[in-house]
Amino acid sequence: MTIELSKSPKIDSSLAAIVEDFGGRIVPLEPIGAEVSGIDLTAADSIPSEVRDALERIMAERGFLVFKNETQLEPEDFLRASCLWGGRELHSTHGVHPETPGGNPHIFRLSNDERHGIPDVGPQWHNDGSFLPATFSHSGYHIIRPAENGGGTHFAHQGLAYEALPEDRKERWRRLSSVNSASGVVHPLVHEHPITGQKCIWLHLGMTGAVLEKLPDQDAFRLLHADELKALCHEYNDILNAGLENGYATAFEYNENDCVFIDNLAVAHRASPEAHMPVEQQGLRIMHRSTVKGMQDLAPGFDLPQHVRIDGPNPVGEGVWQGGGVGFRWDDDIRMRN
Ligand SMILES: [Fe+2]
């Protein structure tokens, strides 16, 4: 597969001016993302709607925003700021670690030490809430304690990754739909982003149980066989990895007090390998994650249902149909967990 260079768009000057008029400053990070300073997230409720909308649009175009905070945000400040985006309310489906401040059910506390937070989450490319029809619109990451020797998050822009695909893959991938192994929810492999209209690729590499292919020129579907699904997962992994070299993905490292918000329909993410390395080697990492309610179902095309019984018998015919756990294992040599 040949991979072409993709470039993220510049920040529109009229959007940047809206942020600046409010006393903020926004600068692009390279190759994707943008850094915001001068906006007090402890007063998120007082941010005017036009500033919020401008930031949300820049987030969709560049994938994520890093807020540089003068002081450590309280958990409540972080959660209130999360509600600036998308569905504007929290939607939390995770377990609550005993060290979570106040036992707050909206904070997913992650760490490389299980005494401090839940370990080993998200080692492969994915989007949060892929088991829901309306996947989370946005996720937030508030670093409580960055590890001294690194351990951040990789982000890859899924619109720019689509553009980097060869034409034959674009055409084929537009005919594919994935089935979540945990819930049976069906999502298109290529969707149009609700804010930018950009075509974006979408696949969970640790929670996919089947992929359906709409046959060209026929009103019929087939299931991908194991060798085809393996190849697809590798190609998806490869095209996002290639962004690290070709300008549409980044290995982001957190600084103290950073608060990152991502557009969960525009960027895939995974924990960096260092994020899961032991405390003795990396230092202690503690992070709080929030998840924001989706705006609409990420519905498959071709009149496919939003939901199928992945835990029931295979209704399609020969091919991979695997409910539960991490779904189809496409590489036996890598850590896989959703
Ligand atoms: Fe995640």
C-alpha cells in the first residue's frame, strides 16, 4: 500500500480572532492539535457560546486541543469544562477506581500503578465509546501526575488518514461496516464528520467482532474472512501509524496541569507503549478521563441495522463472527485490550 502525505489545515484566522477577543491564545501544534492558553477552565460556564463553537470547530479540524492551565484544575472543573463540547453532558460507562476523588462516577482514573488507577487501558488505536450507537462526541484527559520519563497518548487524525489512503482502498472501505464485539453495534468504516464534513476512517482495533462488506453493484453483503479481516486491521493500524511520519498523527506527552480535549469522531488514539511501563522505570502516571454524550448515532449506510446479535449465531454466512472480549484477534503478538 502506498501512503501519501496529508497536511492538517491551518487555523482559520477568524476563528483564532474569536478566541483572542476573549483573551485567549491558540497556536497550532505540529503536525496536528492546537494549544490554548489564557482561558480559565475553572470558569468554563462563563465562556461565551461563540468562543466555545470556535474552539469546537478548531478541535474538529485539528483533532484535539491542549489547554495550558495556570493551576491544577479540580476534578469538578475538568468535568464542567468537558461539558462545553458535543452533547454537552457527561456519559460515563466505566468502572470507578477506589482512589477516584469523591468516588465521582464520571472520572475514569487511569494509571500505570493499579493502586492509583486502572492500568493497561487502550494499547491499540481506537475511539472511545465504540460499543454505543452514538459514540462519545468528545473525550477529555486531565493529567494529574505526568510520569517523569514519559508516557503519553498517540493521536491520529482520521480524516487526514482517509485522504492518505490509495483510491482503491477508499472505495472499498466506504463499503465496509464494523460490528462491535461487546455490543453488536454497527458503525461505518468511513463516516462524514458532522462539523467538517470530512470523510473519516473508523475502526476499533481491540473490540471488533465482524466486518460486513456491501458488494459492489449488488444489494447484498458478505462477511470478511479471517485473512481479510486480519489484513484490514493491519492496514488500518499501518495507515494511522504512518501519520507519525507523514504529518497526521502525533505522540503527545503531557505536562503538569495539561487538560486535553479530543474530537472523538475526528481522531483515533491509543496509550503510548511507555504509558503502560512500570512505575520504577517511567515514574508514576495518573490521569483522569471524561467522556461526553454523543450528538447522534454513528449510523452505518446501505440500510444496515444499527445493532446485530454478535453473541448469537452468524446470520450472514461464512466469515468472522466473534462476540465478546477483544473480538477478533488480528495480531497474536501484541497487547490487546479495549
Ligand atoms: Fe480510549
